[in-house]
Amino acid sequence: MLQSILNLSLEDLGVYSIVIGGSLIIILSYFANLLAKRTSIPSVLVLIAMGIGIRQTMHTVGWHHIPYESVILELLGTVGLIFILLEAALDLELSKKKMPLIIKSATISLLILIASTLGIAYFLEQFIGMERFSALVYGLPLSIMSSAIIIPSVGGLSEEKREFMVYESTFSDIWGIMAFYILLGNQDAASNSEIFVAIGKNLGGTLLISIIVSYLLVYVLQKINSSVKLFLSIAVLMLIYSIQKLLHLSPLILILIFGLMLNNYKIFFPKIFKNKDGESWFGSLLDDAKMKGLRHDFHVLTLESAFVIRTFFFVMFGATVVLSSLMDLEVLFYGLVICVILYVARYVFLQIFRIQDPASLLYIAPRGLITILLFFQIGSKYPELKSAKFDSAILLVVILVTCLVMTFALIKQGSGIAPVERNESDALPSCEDVHVTGDSSDEPQ
């Protein structure tokens, strides 16, 4: 019996075997989140370890590859980017009270992203021998903080620090994803002026399309009485996203604007345009009760979907890891140097902007889902930029070190890994693994 199982190939697996395997991974991911709450070990590390274990088991039974791995990764990458950015946009509240915090966190995250990217790119170019543009492309994903890890972890901090970390990590995701695709879209530009002109045209066309589509979609969604409308809207977003991608535009702006508009509809549909009777026709286009329900439903949809995508991505990433590479002292050295560059850049700008007690926030800067997603994008869509000089194990070293450093820093401060609870009456950003009903005692982080 055992011998017959060992002689099976991946192609011999049936549909039900794949369903059983996928279901077990999701169930184990749920318990990994519960474990994270009680031990302060980020669930990301458990999922990566799970992937490594799956790969070792596959090798033991003679399975050395996953069929259609590149196609699966590309599909998960595209859908994952959409859901992650939509989730981030749905968590941003635009208000006068929060504008100073939003501006400061957005500015700091952008400057740290730029400084870290340039620092890492210089290191990769000078010490590893990568080409300059490839070094920039590799440095950018490594410079993006992971809101998927930070938001479920900083609930134990003070309110001021917690809000700053949630906004900073969210903006880091947004800036990083947009900068990554803008950089790749202009790799053939002959001069700086040509790059700026191309970016201007790209952003101008994308903004116009995105604003029109977002207004129409928000208006139409709250008019639909059918219970089947959330995935309909997601399908429309993905369709327009793909069309814009084929036209070499920046479709992630559409996702960002739609999420902001859905979460801040009163700002985008103000009651300032009056008709001849003095009534506001523009602000009355939306029904408050329907919009609140729609916003709640989208939060649940994005949180649940992001949980599943996050699970399979970290497991898949772990399955691609070659453990022997982690024993390479050169790989460990390069990974640690990159981590030092990240922390130095972060410390400098936290000091410049006079953030209160910067040392307590310095080490809360893990790398995770977005970093992995973008690295997979390089391999699948831009193979000409893939460098054999960059060992993929360096990426794992950076992720493991930054996650462990964050864990030890939070434990040392006495807060530990704690989820950000969301009160449905306010718009504080929520953990991607906590249901928006607020009680997270029995839910994954």
C-alpha cells in the first residue's frame, strides 16, 4: 500500500486529492493564526515552514516539480495584487482630523521606500555585480513593508503608534506596487525627460479612466438589488484592470480610487451641487444605508479573500525554497546586509520627522506578501531582468530576519503580537485576518 502511494506521480492525483490538500492547507493556516496569537510567532513563518515541509515530502516520494507552477503563481499574483491593494484602500479614511497623520505617514513611507531601494540597488550593483536597472527592480520589492504582517501584529501598541504603523505600512504597499510597475513600464526610455513625459501621459490617462469607472461602479453597485453583486464588481474591476494592463497603463490606480471612493463616498459624492429647488442632487445619488452595507460586505470579501491568497502564496513560497541555500554563508551575509540597509534608512527618516520614540517603531518593518508577489512577477513576466547572481534564498533570509526582529521587538515592549480590532462605526484600518465585526477572539489574526 505504501509502495503504491510512493509510486504515484503528481499527474496521477485526482480532483478530490487536490481539494483535500488545498482544504488542509487553509485549515492549518487558520490554526497557524491562532498559534500566532498565543505564541507571538507570526503565522507567516509557520506558513513558510509548511511549504518547506510540503516540498521535502514531495521530494521524499519522488515528486520534484509542481505542474503549471508558473501559471498558478502568475494567476495568484494578479488576483493577489488586486485584493491586497483594494483591502488597503478600503482601510483608508479621508478626513480633516486624520489628514496630518495621513500626510506624514504617506511621506515617510515614500521617502523610506526611495532611500531603501537606492541603498539596496547600490549594494546589489557594487557587491553582487548586478546591472543597475535590474538592481533597482530587485531593490524595490525588498523595500516594501508588509501591511499583511504589520496590521495583525500591532494591536498592543498605543493608539498613536498603532495608527501610524497601519497607515505607514498601507502606504508602503501602495507606493511600492505603483512604483514597481511604473519603473518596469519605462525601462526602455532614452532620457529622464522621456520618462517624465511617459509617466505623465500614463498617469493622466489612467486617472481619467479610473475616476469615471469608479464613479459609475459605486453608483451602479448600490442600485443593484440582487444578492450577487460583490463578485460581479470584482469581475468588472479585473476586466478593466486587464484591459488597462494590455494598454500599458497603471491599472492599480483604478483599484486604489475605487476603494477610497467606496470607503469615503460622502467626500466623493458631496452635497454641494444644488438644483433649482435648492436640493442636492449629486449627494443624494447614493443611499447611506445601502452604502454602509456595501462597504461592510466588501471588507468581508477582501479580508476573507486576502486570507486565502496569503495562505497559498506563503506556502508556495516555502515550497520553492532550497534549504541548502540557507547554509551558504554568502547568502546569509547578503541577506543581513540588506536588512541593515532597511533599518538604517528607516531610522534616519523616523528621526528627521521627529516621530515619538522612534526606537520602538524602528524594528516593526517586516517584509512579506507584496515582496514575494513582485519577485514572482519579475520571474514570470520580465525574465530578461531576472539575475542569476541573486540567490532567491536571500529573499527568504530578509523575510525571516525582519519578521523575527519585529516579533522580538514587540515582545520586548510588552505588547506581543496583537490584532488591530476594527469598530464598524469608525474607519480605522483593520487586520486582514480579523473579521470586521470587531470580536476577534475566535477568529484568525
